[in-house]
Amino acid sequence: MINPYNITTLYVSQKYGDDHETGFSKTSGEKRNGPLKTIEKALCYVKEMRFFGALQPVTIKVLDEEYSVEKPIIIDNGIFNVTIEPYTKTLISGGMRISGFKKDVFNNSPCFSAYVPQVKEGVWFTDFYVDSEHASFTRYPQEGFLSPLSVDNNDKNLHTHSKWFIAKKEDLDKIKNFKNFGDCFISYNHYWVDEHTPIESYDIKTGQIVCKYFSRYSVSSDYEASAMNYIIENTAEMFMNPNEWYLDRETSTVYYIPKNDSQTPENITAYAPLSDKLFIISGTDEKPVENITIRGFEFAYTTGDYMSKLDKRAGDTERIEYEDAAFASDGQSLANGHGSIEFEFAHHCCIEKCTLHSLGVHAVRLKNGCKYIRITDNDIYDIGGGGISASGEPYESDSSLHTGCNFISSNKIKNIGRRYLSSCGILLRHSFSNIVSHNDISDLYYTGISVGWVWGYKDSISNNNIIEYNHIHNLGQGVLSDMGGIYLLGKQQGTLVRGNLIHDVKSKHYGGWGIYTDEGSSYITIEDNICYNLSCNCYHQHYGCMNTARNNIFVMSADEPIKLSKNEMHTGMIFENNIIVSNNTPLFRTGYEDEDSGSIHTLCTHSNLLYDISGNTPAFITIGKVKYSLEDAQKILGIDDNSFIANPKFADYNNYDFTLSPDSPAYEIGFKPIDVKKIGIINR
């Protein structure tokens, strides 16, 4: 007889299940063993089983093709050793399906429309998903940006916050006619962030537009990288382009322009998100959740609304006057954004072989106290924010709050940052001993993999991370500045960046780098990587101590392949056994471009193969504004030994095949060939 002490599977069907059944069978019968209606009830049964000593592994199988949630499913520490998976194939949706579309015309544009009665009841949504991807906000202007006449706090200091601006008269003449202007958003990109804020109030006579959220950074027009070049999103009057949508509050109607002729009112699938999260797996610092596996689902349609608060862990507490204020962006990387699936105080849990798309902020987030979590073999795409985010509490906090020893591998992460542009493919902040391997990360506007969260030389918990064999490409796209294919920050003893292929990183103003060791990055090994097609440098170190780069290929950068910016009186970087190729630039640079100074102390090089693809003899280094030859570097400056200039003899440089010919002089420096077949997703 089936009973709680011998069952291993519980069945759930939201469509035809009943929470008064036992869940022991996928079909109903006289013994009321049919499927349960909700995953929550199945979890409740498991908790009862565990309490009474039934400890066998249990699988919860979802029978429906689509399972909807209006609030997140919570798994606490009374539930363990459980796998949740579809019986065949299941979409877990955080949204409501919008149907009843018809052909219509809105703002003189042919479109589809549907009445959404829930809007009259107070439901409002700022994301809309059609055919498994984000529909686009309307924007004014259609191309380019607006610039304000003046701004609140026009101060170039980075940490200056502004709340309002004065629009120019020619822009006001257009804005004053906008329908539902209060439902619009102000968005602007500067530095390395994108800022988004609803409108708190506006005065058409004076032109003052007051934002609901403070700017995170200076919007001074006195510095190009800080200037508030803005757009107005969600404007009814600009509804005119394929894949755009608009929700009319007055008529409770959503309008959508099809992206191509294959879409019809009858065949589109459209969702308005209701829930910000789908699963929360959360224990306590004294008793974590353990052994929860989520496998094989499709997850989609969560809300993307997000406002930022001061982050005490990022050193924001000195601006105490803004302690309770909301900001239009995080300080970096959408760092505090939530996940559609979140773990906290969880050990030995897993998300594998899932598809996560059309989600609002991060797809997955690991918070405090997460250890031995596996996130593997997933497809993650069309995300409003980032792919995977992990962070615990910083150095010297209680060890129960620390997050580390997690495994993130073989995930395909693409087409992210659709709403929050400064999102990362994978973000590890205060986190240690993680392995991030064999992921394919592409089509985003900021950094691919970001590791560390301590600026300068203070102690950091972000040690012993291994970042290896990842394929990272098509980043930046000319939208933001100050990014890297792989970005590292702070002291990171034991961290290894190995065997990654990084290419096509393009910044807006500055900072399109392949590998970027930012403030205080120290004691990191960087080896066997290939970096090419960078809008700035292949490798850039802002400042740091005793990092080593060896056996890398650094080629095809617009500026010098290698740059070390800040002058310090210690060795910041050791380069040995690398292939470094320039194109009518020096090979190395120290010092900032706008300063007539640089340091020889930060750089030490040994046995590198150097070449200029133009055929000219390259300058070895620019220090400040002075160029030095390789002979100068060896005999006068004393910063190099045994490096030499020669053609490395790549198989096909112009087509990005950096395989070495058998007679390549690279073998003379002890260079070991890099097998690109090992890089990216393999054996999936």
C-alpha cells in the first residue's frame, strides 16, 4: 500500500488537481490518490513527512504544460532532499496571459489591442512579453537623446545626486502635449550605469521635471561621461515602431505593434507579469535549506520594477543625508537587484537544465549563506537585468552569512540587460571559492563576468575563485563605459582566470576592455586567455598589486594591447610568456591619457613575443606621453628581459584563427598552444 513512508513521487496539476488528494498518483481514483493542485501543497506534504521521520528522497512532478504563480513559491528549511521537475514539459509563469487581441489603430499606427479589465482594478505593469521576449518601450526622441537646459546640483563630483532638471523650451513644446506624461519614465546612460526613474511631478510653465528617484551619480554637463542625455520612455505619442507596446490607463487597453507579418492577433502569446519572483529557497543562518533540485522547467514572465537604495557594503554610508532615498540605479552592475529565483541560507541545491527567459531583473540570485549551489546547463536569455548574481556578507562578518563554493557551469547566457543595461552575465560580489566555467555569455551592454566587491587594498572575502573556459563576446555595444569581458575588483588571493575567449567589447566613452583588473585587484593569475577586437585595451589594470599574466594572446585592440593606469611604487603586474600584438600603437602603456606621467614601477615583463601587425617596429611602452623602444625597456628602464619582436605566425589573423604554425617563434618563449575547442559550452 502506498503511504508517506514509501512514496518517492508527488504529482501536481494546477489544471485538474485537488489539494484534498494525496498526490500519490498522476490520475484521480477512488482512493483520492490523484494529483495535488499546487506545488505549495506538495511541499507542505513533504514537510509533514520529514517531521514524522519519512526522510527518503522525494520528487515533485508537475503535470501541466503551464503553471502560473501570482506570488513566489517558498521552500523553507523544513523541506529537504526534494527534486521539483516537470512530468514532460512545463512553463512556470509569473504573469497573466493576455488574450482577445484584435486589429486596431492607435496613434495612427496599425496595431493589435486587447482590453485588460484588471487595470481598472488597480493592476499595473511596466513589462510586456510577446512571443517569449520583451516588447519595447516607446521612446522620445526616436533617435538620439535630449539634453536638459540645467540640472539640480551641476557638480562634477562623481557622488553628486540630482533630483530634477529643467527641460529646454523646444522639448517642452513637445512634452506638454504628451498623454499620461505621469506614466512615463526618464532614462539616461552615463559612466558605467543606466538610470531609470518615474516622474514625480512636472511644471510645464517652468520646465522643471522632478524625478521620483535621485540620480546615483553626477549628471553634470561639464563632463562628457557624466552628462544627462536622456530619453522619455512609455510615451503614447511615440507608439509607431515594430515590437513596441503601450498600456493606456484610461481605457485599460494594451496596444502592440507586431514585429513582423507572421504575428497575428490570434497567434501571438502575450503576458503581463504579476509576480517579481517565482521561487524563494530560504533557510536560516542556523539551519539552511539543503538538497533542493529544480530541474527541466521553463521559467518566464516576472516583473522588472526596481529601485535602488544605498548599499552599505559598497561604502555608500558616508552620504547619510540620502540614507532613506531611492536611486535611479545601483552603483554598479545592478548589484542589489533581486532574482526571479532566489536562494538564501541554502546548501547543496541545484538549478539545472532549465530555460529562463522573459524575466524582470536577475534570472537567479544567491544571497547570504549560500554554499555548494550548482547552476548548470541552463539557457538564460531575454532578461531585463542580469543572468546570475551571487553575494554574501563581506570580510569579517559572521561565517554563516558567507556565500561561496558554488558551481556555475555550461550555461548559455545571452540577450540580457534588456531593461537595466548595466547588468552582468554573471556577478560574484562578496563570494569565494566558486567555479565559473564553460559558460557562453553574449549580447549584453556591460561586463560578462564580474568578480569582487572591495575597492582598494582592504581585505576581501572574494578569494580562490576559478573563472575558466568561458566564451564571452559581443559586450558593451557602444552604450556604456568602463567594462570588461572579465572584471575583477579588490584583493583576490588564489583567484585564477584561465582559458577564456573574450572578444568584441565596445564601450561608449572609454573602457572597452577584455580583462579588467580594477581598483586594488591583487594576487590574481591570468593565463591561457585569448582577447581580441576590443575598443580600448585587451588588458587593463586600473591599479593593483602582484598580478601575473602568462601564456595569453592579446591582439586586435584599438589602443595599446596592455595598459596600467595608476602610478604606484610597487609591482602591479608581471607579464611573461604572452603573445602581444599591436596595430600602430605601442604594446604597453602606463599612466592616464590626460596626464604627462607614468610609472615604470608598476610593470615587469619577461619573455613575451611582441609584434605590430602593420609591419612597423612597435614602440614597447608609452609612459605618460613618452614612448620607449624594447631596447630602452631592457637596457635603460630595466622592466623587461628576454622579450623579442617577431611575427607569431597565426593561422589566419584576419579571420580570428590564432592557431600557431609549427615554426612559430612563440615556442621559443615557452608558449603553450591554447585549444579553443575546450572553451565555452561542451558536451551538452
